[in-house]
Amino acid sequence: MAPIAIFSGSAHPALAEEICARLRVPLLPTRLKRFSNDCMEVQLQANCREQDVFLVQPLGAPVQEHLVELLLMLDAARGASASRITAVIPHYAYARSDKKDAPRISIGGRLVADLLATAGADRVLTMTLHSPQVHGFFSVPVDHLHALDELAQYFQRYDLANGVVVSPDLGNAKSAAAFARKLGVPVAAGAKERMSDTEVRISMLIGDVAGRDVIVLDDEIVSGGSIVELLRHLREHKARSIRIACTHGIFAGAATRRLAAEPDVLEIVCTDTLPIPAEKRVPKLTVLSIAPALAEAMRRINTGESVSTLFHPEPTAEDNVRPLRA
């Protein structure tokens, strides 16, 4: 395979640096310039010709800024004669916009997928899409990872003899069931109806949580409204303890403080698909690294190995990572 070249946008350089450290290759410099008319220009400041280029850029706030920056990086890599360009997008923000459920609305998930391919992406590496059908919006290959192994490994440190995994809604129940199997515990789910972007209603809880140690699993937490509504039902059903887990810790506004203020919430666990600023890090928050999984997936893409086997029992991604040619 071609030598590897890894660049990072401004969204999450710390994650890109950790990925490069695990692959034992340098993180190559990127220059972002903003003109007086507010337009951006991106320059990849290292050779890309005939290189296997990876561009690391989650779509976190400000999402539109980071999206345009990624599109410009893709265009720059293509113009620099890269042999292949992979957009590494740990959090694909527009995955929520996956259907036309009201008149005259855009389907952002599909549009952004088209933009990425048009800009120059030959493939996409992402993690835990909010809606699995978004995978089908892409006209280029997509490697869709999940963080269930990382989350399960963390929670296995606790006594789970009386544990149960609870999904806030039925749409996430399949992932919650897979997570519960990894932990060897039963699963329950809430029947959720979304009233607005920040308001939800859970009409009932399906499954037994009475006297149990609950791990709430969601794909992402934004405002925390779904979790707060679910907590009310868990209290009514006499859950013994509650921990919260998610892949994408978006935590808009005061979400972490809001959840940490709930007295029966013992812990909030997320991964670092998005950067968590210092002002949002509360004592109850634990952030797990997904750099080992992304690094191993990138190594396999570069060497032409199967990425799907990452989901089968085998040595951990951290143990398997081998250095690549810089």
C-alpha cells in the first residue's frame, strides 16, 4: 500500500495526535487561513502525492465551520494527487437528518454525504451513526465502527450480578441488547416520543429494573432531556443505582452539570469522539479513548485488511496496532 499521511482539522487535534502516536507516524501540519471576507482556505503542509491520506475531523460544534473545513481539506488532498483519501469522521453530526418527516425539509445526512464524495473523499471512517440507514446515503465505502467494546470493558470493572442495560428509546434497543450481551445482563427500553429538539416524552418502560443497577446506554447525549425523562421512570420503578453511558458526548449547554446534579446518577461515561472542554468536565464524568479502535481501523484500511473483523472476539485494538510507513 501507499505510505500513509495523516492530517487533522481544527475540530479535535488531540484525538488525531493520539491516533498518530499509536500508529507511530507523525501528525502532519495543516494551515487554516481566514480571509477578511470570512472565507476559509486550507493548506496541507506536507506531501500528499501518491500517499494514502487520512483526514481526521469530527463534526462537532461549530458543526458548519468544521464541515466546510473538512471539505476544503478533501479538495486540497485531491488536488495534491493523493492516491486515496479517507475522511475520518468520529462523529457524523448530520446523521439525525435521515428522513423527510415534514413537508419541504432537507435531508442533511444525504446531502453532506454527497458533499464529502464530491469534495474528494474516496471512503469514510465513522463511529456509531445516530441512524444506521445514513450508511446507505454514501456513494463511497463507509467503515462504520461502534464503541460498545470500549464501554463494555470499562463497565466490567463493576459487580454486574444485579445489572441491567436500559435504552432510552426503542430505536437504540438493538445496540443496547448487544451491549447487554457483552456484559451478560438483561436489557430494558423506554418508549420515547420526541416533542421537539430538546423535549421528549417517555410513555412507559419495557422491562424489569426494580432493585437493579442500571446502565443507561444511548448513542449520543446532547441536552440530556431524554436521560432526565428516563430517570423519572427509573425512580418510579425503584431502580437501585444508575450510571449513564454514550458514545458521543455532545453535552450542549449545561448538560453535564444537569445530569451530574441528579442525586441517583453515580457516573456519566462517554468516549472522546468529540472534545470535552474543561468547563463541561464534572467529577462524575469519565471519558474513554477511542483512538485505539480508530488507529487499528486506519491501519487495516491502509494495508487492505478486513475492518469488520474488529467486531469479532480477538486481541484488543491497542494490542494489534503496528507501525506504518510515514
